[in-house]
Amino acid sequence: MQDQNMDKQVANLTKEDFVSDQVVKWCPGCGDHAILKAVEDVFPKLGKRKEDIVVVSGIGCSSRFPYYMNTYGFHSVHGRAAAAATGVKLANPNLSVWMITGDGDCTAIGGNHFIHACRRNIDINLLLFNNRIYGMTKGQFSPCTFRGTKTKTSPQGTFEDPFNPGELAIGAKATFFARAIDMNPKEMTEIFMEAYKHDGMAVTEILQNCMIFSNGVHENITGRDVRDDMQVKCVHGQPLIFGKNRDKGIMLKNNKLEVVTIGQDGVTEKDILVHDKTQQDTGIHMMLAHMMPPEYPVAIGVIRDVVAPTFNDSLDEIIANEKANSKIKNMDDLLNSGSTWTI
Amino acid sequence: MTGKSKVVALDHVVIRFSGDSGDGMQLTGNLFSDSTALAGNDFATFPDYPAEIRPPQGTVAGVSGFQVHFGHKPVHTTGDLCDVLVAMNPASIKANMRWLRPGTIIIFDSDSMNEKALEKANYTADPTVDGTLADYQVVKAPISTLTKEALKDTGMDMKSILKSKNMFALGIVMYLFNRTLDSVYDYFETKFKGKPEVIKANRTVLDAGFHYADTWELFTNTFKVEAADLDKGKYRNITGNVAMAWGLMAASERSGRPLFLGSYPITPATDILVELTKYKNLNVKAFQAEDEIAGIMSSIGASYAGSLAVTTTSGPGLSLKSEAMGLAVMTELPLVIIDVQRGGPSTGLPTKTEQSDLMQALYGRNGDAPLVVMAAKSSAGCFYSAFEAARIALEHMTPVILLSDGALGNGSEVFRIPRMADMPTITAPLAKANDPDYMPYRRDEEKLRREWAIPGTEGLRHRVGGLEKENGKGNLSTNPENHQIMTELREEKIARVANDIPLQEIDGDPNADLLVVSWGGTFGVVRTAVDKMREEGKSVAHAHFSYIMPLPRNTEEVLSGHKKIVVCEINRGQFAKYLRMNYPQFKYEQYNKVQGLPFTLGELENKFNDLLK
């Protein structure tokens, strides 16, 4: 009966259940507000008790996120959220662990923890808010800032190439990578749900706009005039077709991806690459994650979603197995095992 | 067993087995320890091997040693100067010269002496004949030749035959100490089960060594160390690092909180991680992280989620963990941080011991970030120190740094096996589900600890983190007065731990002329030195500190009433400075040594005698 009651409680959860009593202190117009709303939309649909969700973050504007969610939350230190989230998940695998991070937090100071969390395939839902700038420290370039960008610490423009978080995640063996845009709430909630369903490390990069320090940085992707031509939605099993007139597509040609126009040069819909998010091989997924304007549209949606053993499940299996097969059941057994003598 | 030589009774003996890294000295030493246990002696052991995995053969750098200190009386140290040195090559003599005392018996494989070996050991002439070893009793035995002879009919290849020469040396030593060979036979039976020819070969060589010593009357005397007067009970031999791991597991069992270790390999702390990875059968989750920071951060995450969380490291790793320790202070979560100290600064002396992380442990964090600092005092004692560190962390909701050191961690001692039912229960302050008044930073009046509201518990959802919190409610707060209140509360919470730890003991006359103060891993040698001087009628007392932050409530009393106080430590005076800061009314003499080595008995006695003049 209790279980049924609980199921009912879980089923009746609404967005309001997840809104905390704290005043949200992000700048007006910041993309973070929309992401927060999308997460508030998704959490009631997870089928999880509020108590079984933990939001873990690092440091930066986005990392204030846990304070705004009425769940368990842990605001850790700069760059280390992945390590903290790993500890939470391993300690209690029943918890749904969501990690909030930014491009600086995740790919600069937290780079090591990020790649290893991906590699281990721990069941964490990682939301990476990418505004290509350090916002909280007021406008220094991040590892995701495009070459040549003038910022507080690059007055002549940066002279280093940025990371692409998708390439980094897939290269580090993440089993799930998706990309979303802060302006598309419906798409975000769908992708977050897919990330939740994925068993293992799920990295979602959200192209997020910082009104103050990198305003318009994603404009060449999200602008009203260009968005149809500069975004290709990755839908599993569907051809990668895009464009205002749905006449453009992505084709695999000469070992690379190419943008083609259906109906031109004999290209038909059949020639367009059909998206397969479940392909173990990282080749095409890497190429899709890599695509950037002006040559390519940006791939949006779930790019990679493959099945692999998770670290947490493997650990639990080994523990269960060892418990079942060991003669040593407690500390008294252990203390008295092996070579001992009596006086 | 009768022998032709006279049997001399000794109170205690230090024997060092020393040879090239490939000579099997660790095994030889361990087998001798097993036999020592059966003889009923108290004992302690210390392995001393090179940092390099395969150092150049035959060189001083490649010497691997294993020391056993055993006695009829209680043994508190792994010993310093040795009574017997087994040296399998010239380099082993060279490497151990500083550990010889006049009269040390050196059992030397004379077959290892040749020009090349001398050159590798940096000898220009044979030390066994040129007077270098005039103060010692050198017993030359052609160990390699006799081993070959003993096994010549077995059909074994020469390499395998020579591998067992350590058993010949062991046979000699067993004879010297009037031991029976049964425990070694037992080891062969277990280790080489199903390989009767290997068992036979090893027995043959061991017996040959034993009989050789007897027949050739190698020694004018043999020795007997009577059984020690140990309490009745069941015993085992345990290293400090293993004892540490087991103490944590015991605390997990007695607290009901699952054990989580987040750690990264670092000498000389690695063995705690290695040990804990073995016990998944006891639900231990030991996570080898990508770096030191991830080690402690994963532990903090696990602590937030309700585990008894631990991170283990050595000095350089503790430096890396500083920021995260501050987070644990701020979030007021239970966490045990074990630092097995080594020589510093920087990479320093990874395989050598030191006590120089004390100030780092006390103050190495940004902000006013107090936490509990404790120190283990003996290898076997690491079991109880780890248990106690976990108890304080869980019951006071605070990070605790427990300092060990390389000598304690790698050394082993006789450990009386406790019954788990005799260990105290540990009760963490878990918040009650659906408590309508729950607030993340609500505190109890006695300990000032906050409650532990574990994710998954209904009605206690809350957020914590590294930003300053509003007193009680735990919301973010930058209010100036609130920061003052919270800073003082964090300080007072740690100060109140003093109400929950034992009073500082003073061994000897509380008004003795000289009070010897020590802390951590130097307990054994300092206590032995003080005991010895008291037997000589000198007015010396000993206060050995295991609780450092906070200090025991009666510390001032303990320090009062002496003509002199001397603080002994393996660093440049960090604890002395700390005492000076806390109790400036006393004058503190210092005895400090920073050679990567433990104190020796002799040097302490000299210092104390000087101070008593």
C-alpha cells in the first residue's frame, strides 16, 4: 500500500514541487532561467521521488543552480563537481544525480574530472552550460571561447583554439552526448529526458547566452534568420535534413560530412545520412559533434546514446558477488582470519 | 636443538636481513617473524626497500632489507642498531654500516665476495679483511656454494637453486636463536601446495643451513629470547597501513554507515587503498580516483550521501586536497583524511619517514578553517586511531585529519585481536525524516554539530555548499555579522571536541625534572628511552600526544611543574611552535631530526642526559 501511495505521490508531482524558496539571482535575460524552467519541467516526469534527486554543481553562474531546485543539492568547489557527483552516485546508486557545470568549470579547471567521469561511464546527467565565457568573474575567455575573441584577458583577441565539448566528451568515451539550445524549451526538456533515460554518463551541452559578457555568441546558430539553416536536428533513424525549405542534408562523402541540397547534382533524400545514435563507433558522432558554422549547421539533439556497462552497476555487481562468495561476513571474521596465534 | 655452543638468554634482539632486491629478504624476514610469533615474543618489523622497482643489481641502491625487533619484554619500536645483520652481498654491508653496533654479528655470504661485487658496492678492498669490520663479529659462510651442494641431485636449474639461498641463511639464523623449523615447513606446505619437489628443495636448503651452523660451530654462543609476558588472547601481526584500513572498516561496522574511500596512489599511503579494495565482501567501496582532488571530492560527495567517507594520502596529496578540506569544514560533513607522512617538501623523500605535515594539517587551508587533527602512535595502534578518527568525524560532523607516517605505515607489530562487541558504538546525528523543524545548520547545544540529512530521506531536502551559510537555516548569506557568528561557531565546535577525548596522560612523575613531549609515530622509541632513563634513576616523565587539535583539556597541567620540557619530533619543531603558541608561559627545548629516519634510542638518551645536567 505504501508503495502505491508513493507511486501516486510521484505521479502527482508538478513543476511547483521542485521550485525552491530562494530568489533566483541570475541576470535578467540570462539563458540560465530557461534551462532552470526546463529542468523544473522534466523533474516531475522522471518517476523519481523528490528526495531521490541530487543536484551537484561546481562554481560559476550556472553552478548556483542547486539552490534553486527543491531537491537535495550540493554546491561544491570550482571544477570538482564531477568528482563530488561520482561520490554521491557510488555511495547511493538509487539517487538520480544531476550535475550542473559551465564551460570554464567543466573544461578548464575541471577538465580532468570531466574526462574521467565520461570514461568511467558513471550514471550522472551532466548539463554543461556553454556560454563560451567566464561570467561570474566578469568576462575572461574560457577554453570554449572562439579564437580571436576579445575579452577582459584577451584584449587583442585570443590566440588559442577552443575545445568543442562534444568532441571532448565523445573522445573521453562518454556514452551519451546531446546538444541543446537555451532558447528552445521543448527541445531541452525532451533531450533532458533522454539524458535521464540513458544508463551511464550523459553529457548535454546547452548553448547558453550570457547577456552581459558574451551576448549573441550563439547568434549565428540561433538567430531568427539563420536558425533553420544553421541547425540540424539529430533524430534517431531519420535522415539529417534541415533548412527553411527542408531541402538541405548531411551526406557522408569522401570520408567526411558534406552539406548537400536535395534535388541538386542528382542528390536525393536517399543519399542523406540517416542518424544512428546507437552506433558504438565514434567516427560519425565525432564528425557530427564537430560541425560548426559557417561550413556546417550545428547538430542539435541526441548525437550519441550507446549502451555500455556503467561503473556504478559494475561496482554493485562485484560487491554482490563478493558478498555471496566470501566466508568473511563481518569484521570479527576478518580479524580472526589468516595467520593468528593464541597466548 | 641442543647444539654444542652455550645458550645465552637475551631480553630483546634486533635482526636485519639484507640482500639484493632479488634475494628474497622480505620473505626471509617474514618467515622469521612468523617463527617469532610462535616463540611467544613481542615483536615489530620494518621493511626497508628501495624506491626504485628494479634498481641496479648488486649496488647499495639495490639493497633490500627487513628488520625484526623481538623481545621478552614489550617491544615498542622496530629497532635501530642491529644485533645481527644477515648480508647476502658486499653492498648489504655497505648500506647498513650506520645500523651496526660494536659486537654486531654479521652473517655474510662469502661466495658473494668478488671484485665486481666490491666495485658495485663502492668498496676498494674487501671489508671483511681490511679492518673495516673490526668492531663486529663477522661470520663468513659460503651460502651460495652450500645451497648448490644441497640441491645438486634435484635436477633443478642453477637459477632456481640460487633463488633458495635465502632459506639457507634463514636456517643459520633459526639455529642462532634456537628456533624450531616447523613454522617454516608449514609455510612451504601451504605456499607450494601440489609441488612436492619444491617443498622438498626448500626444506633441504633450510635444514642444510641449520645443520651447517650447528656442525661447523659458527657461533660461540647461541641465543634464546624467552616468551614475552603478553596478555592472554589471540594475536596477529599487522602493518600500520593495514591496521588503518581495518580500523576504518571496524568504525563502519560499529556506526552502521557504509565505508567509502576516495583515494589516489601515493607512497607511503597506497597500501591503505590497496587493502580496502579487497573488502567488497564487507561492502567497502574503495574508489581509485583520477587525482588527489577527486579522491577527497568523491569522498565529500559520498559523505553528503551518507557514507563514512575517507580519503588517504601523503604530504603532497594533502596539499592538493586543501581547498576540498575547506569545503568539508564549511559543509560540516564527516570526513576522515589520513596523511601517511613522508619527507618533504615537494616530492621530497617518498619512501622515508617524517612528521613535517603537522602545520599543514593544522592550518593549510584558506580562511579560518578549523578541523580535528590527531596522530597515530604505533603500527598496531593505527587500528584504534582510525576508529577514533571516524568516531569523532561522525559524532561531531567534522573533517578529521589523522596523521601517520611512513615508518608506522610500513612497520608491523604484534596486534591483539579485539572483539568487535568490545568496540564502542558510533552514533552519527542523523536528522529525522519529515522533521518539520529541520534546518541544515541547526545545532545541538552540547557539541554544536549540525544534523546529517541524507539524500533519499523524506522531508529533509536541502542544499549545502562552500558559500557561507546563514546560521541555522543554511541559506546563502553574506551578512557581516552572520559570518562572524558562523566562523566562531565552527571554531567552538572543534574546541568542544576536547570534551569528548581522554585527558592527556603523563607517564611517570608529574613533577619530574624533565618532561619529554612527543606526538605521533615516535611514541615507541621515545617511551623506550624514557623508561630506560628512569630505570637508571633519572627524573624523567613522558607525555605523548595523540590529540593535537584540540589539545586535551589538561594539557596545561601536564606541562606544569617541570624544570625542563623537551619536545621531540621528526621535523624542525612544528609541535613545539604549536605548544608555544597555545601555552606561551612554558619554555620548550627541542630535539629535532630530519634525516628521513626515526629517532634512535641512543641519540634520545644523549639529549635527555644533556638536558638533565
